[in-house]
Amino acid sequence: MSVMINWYPGHMKKTKEMIVENLKIVDLVIEILDARIPISSKNPDIETLAKNKLRVVVLNKTDLVDESKLNEWEDYFIKNKISHHFLAISVEKNKNFNELRKIVNKIYEDKLEKMMKKGLRKTVVRAMIVGIPNVGKSKFINKFSNKNKAKVGNKPGFTRGKQWITVDEKFELLDTPGVLWPKFEDNLVSFNLAITGSIRDDILPLEVVSNRLLDIMKKQNIIDNLITSYGLEIDSLINMDNIEIFSILEKRLGIYKNEEFSFELISRRLLKDYRIGKLGKFLLEYPVDFKKEG
């Protein structure tokens, strides 16, 4: 299925304008990415807009992937000079936040040294937090600052306005709403965003999205995870077509609509279970799926 999503909600256009305006007053841009889809969740507009700023790329949701595979992504980001710093964290598990604090402290020390040469003895590092919807920016801010000032939701587009949050006397964070880009021309990106719930479930047909998820699981030879996840009485699913797998799951889970089996309902269940890690911890994409220009 060939898909090209061309859309741009008004609030996202306003968010982009807000980012452009506030870049003038920040020292650092922290871009939060989804560890399951590091490139698909990276807004290409941010790389262009923030090219003259110090940048940190943070992979969040590492608790939902095989962390041994993240080294490939670290090499990719570093070798292609996509950011000045790279860090993989888990907001849910409160993992690797100390490493980020070390990065921020070093930036503060460098800035303070420059300020002291000008006769000033105090300064503050201001960082802008950016990322696509539902990537965990607000939860990240609340954990990092040990506060609960950033509004948190589990649906794309929850945060609608900018929020300044003071972490301490050295560091301030600017939370921005999740922002996508106007057109998804790459099918891989479109479906990865849909599978992880970074775009609304009504943008693409759920049956098509869940079918793509099954294809990925087959390609990675982990489709039999469904046997354990749902207690299926079957030896293997690897040689079955997806329609047959849907039918088996519908019967096992007893999911009906108007007393008839519904691929839409089973698709919704599959995607929900993937997003919470019930189907296994795995990445949807790897560096080999992308070619960095230049």
C-alpha cells in the first residue's frame, strides 16, 4: 500500500513558529525521540531550524526495546553528526538521567566561564525540549526536574502551549507541544508513526497499520511472540498469512462487533498491546533502513 500523508493541523503550524521565535533565547535544544523509531520520530524541520544551536538527541522509551540493539543507533547519530550529544533513557524506569545532568552541567560551566570573562558571575542554561507528539516530553521534564509542572497525556497533541520550567538555579527548560511536519512521503515513516501511536489512529486504516506490524514481526522472526502473549495453542505462526493470524487472534480473544468478527477491533487490540510492550521489546527500524545524505 502506497501512502502519502499530507496534513498540517493549525496548532502545529503555530508550534513551529513558536519554536523559531524561542530559539533566539535558548542555549540548547534537547530533542526527544522514540527509541522504537529513532528516525521516523525525528522531525526533519528541527534539524534545519536548530542547526546553529547545541543539540542533544535523547532516545526515550528504551524500556520498550532490546537495549543491546541501541548501539547501532548511537553509532549512526554520532558518525552522521546529527547532534552534539546522544543519550538513551527510559523515563518510566528513571534510567540514565544522571548522564544527561552531566552534559547539562558541562554546558553550564562552559557558559559561566564565558560570562565571567565579561565580568558576570551568574548565568543560567536555557534548553528547549522538542519532539513529535506522544514521545514523552512532558514526563521527561517532570522526572528531570523532580516536579510535576508539565502537563502529561497519552494522546498525540496533548500539550498545546509552551511552558517554562525552572529545574534549579542553573537550568531552565522550555516545554513545547509535539510537532510533526507537513508531509510524510516515506511509507516506512508513516506506518511507524501510526504503529507507535504518534499520529492519531484515525489517520490510517487500523487494519493496514496492524498488518504492517505483523509484517515487521515476521521479518524480525519474532511473530511467535504472539503465541506467548495471547496463550495460543499453536506451534508457530511464521508460515501463516496475516489474515489467518487475525482470525486466530479474534477467536482466541473473543473480539466481536455486532456478533461478527472484526479485524478493526483486533487491530486496535494488537496496536494497544504493542505500545505497552506486551508483544515483546523490539525496534521497528534500524539504521540500515535509512540512508543519510551527504
